[in-house]
Amino acid sequence: MSTEPHTHTGAVELAAGEVPAIRFEHVVKRYGDNTVLDGLNFTVRKGDRVTLIGPSGSGKTTILRLVMTLEDSTDGYILIDGNPLTHVEKDGKRVAIKDKRRAEMRKRIGMVFQQFNLFPNMTVLENIIEAPVHVLGRSKPDAIKRAHELLEQVGLPDKADAHPTSLSGGQQQRVAIARCLAMDPEIMLLDEVTSALDPEVVGEVLGILRDIAENTDVTMLIVTHEMQFARDVSNRVLMFDKGRIVEEGPPAEIFDNPQEQRTKDFLSAVA
Ligand SMILES: Nc1ncnc2c1ncn2[C@@H]1O[C@H](COP(=O)(O)OP(=O)(O)O)[C@@H](O)[C@H]1O
Ligand SMILES: [Mg+2]
């Protein structure tokens, strides 16, 4: 076993030769004068389910958007499966990787958003097959077959031809999950996927995600205020404040025996 360099929190013990799914190395993100992440280090092992908690504005969404390459980091490096996601260090300089390579990296990662983000002008089926056909180059019949399987899996077998706007929020989110899975992502990013839903449909969406967690080895990075879900599904919880990890550990430790005052305050505020 070796402890990785540079890290104080966010580090994990890696077996010899083990390559983590996600690694943040001194990642900086600024919006103008606002430094959101200031040299963030953390490591996520393959198959880990890591929940990010922390007050609004602490940088959780920014972290997910960086992994999804929807935002560019200001400095530092993000490695996916040991490969640079957007930038690489060359002769001591930070150099952007080629767009083509970046697109390749991005294919391995899927994200589900709070606001579903389905294409409103496409049917459910078209939403699900769009990326597999156009990004992965799958044949249309194969993509359609898989889309139907996924719709079955998320409990919407009869909605293939529906338009997203005719669906409830819970149904739209289930389609968004199916669309994400259609890319066979190695990493799934879930950003408060139940926060925009009516309370009575939160359970059905969480049930599908529990199912995926139980039956696949996809690495998950989860932002949620559903603490019971986080407790059940994740094996690690990272508590953020102002872009820094203030506490981390297995869910039972963080939720039942938090050490930091900021964690205690946050947990009592969301309970
Ligand atoms: N597109 C943006 N432009 C400017 N500031 C942003 C943008 N996105 C996020 N921020 C700022 O980054 C900080 C972290 O936000 P965010 O990552 O959304 O936090 P969280 O998801 O934990 O609530 C906040 O101060 C927010 O105002
Ligand atoms: Mg957020």
C-alpha cells in the first residue's frame, strides 16, 4: 500500500499499481475574482460511491461540472483512470490536451442534472439514442434496442414515443437516467437529481439509482440532500465548505459521529 503524494484530505490508500477512477491534483477554479476551488486534491477509487455534502456555494456542482468538462479548471490536473481529462503537465507547463482526446475522455462520463436537461424537441427514445448513435457510433437498431431495455429498467416501457414535456418530473428524471446509462459510463455524476421533484416521486427515482448502485460497478459522484440515500448508497462522504474538504469518512462516521463543527451545523440544518 502506498499513500499518494500531495494530499492531506481526500486521499485514499491505493493498492500497488491501482489506478483511481478520478483524481484531482491541486485543482483551482476561479470565476473572475471568486476562487471557488483553491488547490483541491481528492481521489476516487473505481467503483466508489462518493457523496459530496456541504452548504450551498461550497463548490459541489463546480466539481461535477469540471469532471463532465462543462467547465475548465483554472489550474491543476484532473485524471480519469490515470489519463489527463483536459490538461497535462509537459516540461513543467500546463498544456491543454487535444480536443479529440478530450472528447474521448468525456465519453466515459455521464451526468444527471437537477433540471433533467432533456431535449424538448425530441421524443424519449430520440433523447436516449442521440449520443450512443452520434457520439459512440452505435448502429441505430442497436441503440434503439438498448433504449427500450433501459426504459424497462427505469419503469417507463411505454414512454418511448412520448415527448418530455408530457411527462411528470419524476418520469423525466428517469428518462435522463436512462439516457445517461445508454452511454455505458464508467463514471456517473448525479447533481441533486431529486431536488426539483415533488416529494411523492423522489422515492421512485432514488430506487432506480439504488438499483444501479447495487447491480453495476459504475463509479458514482453524488451530490444530494437525501441523507438516507447517501448513507445507503455511498461508501465515502466528503464534507465541503468553501471549496475545501473539511471532513470525510464512511457515511456512518460522518452522519452519526461528525467531528467538525461545520459538519454538525450542516447536518442539523438539512435534517
Ligand atoms: N457560472 C458561474 N459563474 C460565476 N460564478 C459561479 C458560476 N458557477 C458557480 N459559481 C460560483 O461558484 C461557487 C460554488 O458554486 P457551486 O459549485 O454551484 O456550489 P454548490 O453546488 O456547492 O452549491 C459559488 O460562489 C457560485 O456563486
Ligand atoms: Mg450545486
